Amino acid sequence: MLFEGETQREWYFQHDKIAAFFIVRTFLGDPRFRGVYFLLATLLSIDAAQALRETLIQYAADTKDHTVSDTFMQLLRTRKA
């Protein structure tokens, strides 16, 4: 509810990657979404999966939480074999 004279901030994203950046942060921080990453490891193209792998590695390095990145990398390796 806005009162007279107050302003409201709205965010509009003109590119899907910007919105995806924030969505990924939400998924990474919530363990309920771990399975999504494991599914993506098998469904994405190899190039897209490798790009996601890099994001997961960076997240793991920053947070010391390897619960998603390690399994994601193991699943991705099975596709390359």
C-alpha cells in the first residue's frame, strides 16, 4: 500500500539472463531445488551444462557448499564418457 507522496520501485528485465541470474541465486540457496540441477545436468546441451557447472563451482568456492556442484559434475561426466 502506497501513501501519497511515496514512490514504488519496480524492476523490469529486458533480458532473460538477468532474470535467470536472480533465479539461480534463489535455487542455489534453497536445498529443495537441488534436484533441478541434477536434471539440468542431463537435459541441457553440453555447452549450457558446462556454463552452469562453472556457476555452481563459483558458488561452491564462495560458500564452501559443494552439495550441488559435486553431484552435478559427476552427472555431467557421465555424459562425456
